[in-house]
Amino acid sequence: MTATPSRLARSSDSSRDLLSVGTSGWSYPSWRPGFYPAGLANEGFLGFYAERFDTVELNTTGYRLPSEEQFVRWAGQVPPGFAFAPKLPQRSLRSLATFEERVRRLGERLGPVRVVVESPRDDGLIALLLGSTDLRLALDLRDPSWEGVDVRPAVRVGDWDADAPFRYLRFRDPPYGDTDLDALAARLVLLLAAGVEVFAYLRHEDEPTAPAYAEALKERIRAAEPDSR
């Protein structure tokens, strides 16, 4: 298996290269015209989105695994440096090889894979998973029994403080006011200053609040960079 290259390994140490902020999905007609232009066809959503953000959670893979051709089409609609973060539900672990074969058709546009585990702690499950792939895994461990379990070299979704190669953060509790966004940006700036690669995603809602929050967060982080002053 060929490892997916890290943006951290391919890029400079600029925080712009370490930070990816986006939303949980992009294909929402209800975001038009608030985010997408009124006359934009659904087929143009991804290209428009990728002009403004550099990552997106690919949640559709958690419900039905698209064809290889679909992954190729998606990859062709976004620029270099864009990262898709596919979802792998626990029930699909038995077909991990097929999942991996297809998502790798994204090529360098393949970012971390979020693995959703609903069951209680099972060290054998994690060992099997980590031994079966070299995808960059972010484990979304839903049961409290997983608390404190070391999952390296994978990361835990939502863990700000782990000794891990990157952070995978999901902001799921809107609405976010200015004070909330300022606080999130301040924490992210500290991670970036320490050279930590970060993927951060805002929760989808019917109204286009997620892209608005994501852009506001990016603006606050840019304003905090030394070379922006």
C-alpha cells in the first residue's frame, strides 16, 4: 500500500500550510443563495466550494460507497492542496480493502479518514484496523469506555492535546458568536505555532451557517499571523 502524503511533509512551515478549515459536506441546495449563487447548478457546488475552502468532510461514504469513477470526478473538480476527509463507519470495517481502494482514487486530494466506532472498547479492533491500512486515520470513538486508550499512530477526533501527528477537530455546537469564534481561533493559533497540522470542520445546517463560520474562523486566524500585521 502507498501511504498518503501529509500536507505537513509536502509544504512549508507556514500556518497556511498546516491549517485546513471546511464544513461537513458541500452538496446542499439549501445553501443557495446564501452561500452558493442563486443560478449555480448543483453540479457546480464542489468547484465553487473548493475556491473558498481547502477541505471537506465526505460523509456520503458513511452511507453508500461511491464508485471509483465518482472519486476520480471529485478529485478533478478541486485544486491541488484540497483534502477530502471520507467517513468510514464501523460496519464497513469488514470491507476496508474495498473502501481503501476506492478512496485512494482521490490521489493527493485524500486527507484523513474519519472512522466512526460506536461499540465499547475493543483493543483488538483497533490493533486490526491499524495493522490493515496506512491511511491517515482519525478515530471517532463514541463509547465512554474508550476514554484514555492510546490509538497512535491514529488520532482521536476532538482531541486537542494529544501527542499525535495531526488534529482532527469537529465543531458541532452552533450557533457560534464572535466570542466563541475568537476563543476557537486562539486555540488553533497555538497549535499552528507549535507546527501541528490541523483539520477542522463546522457542522452542516440547513441554512448556510457552516461556511459562514468556517470563513470567519479562517479570517480570525489569518489576522493573528505575524506576517498579516
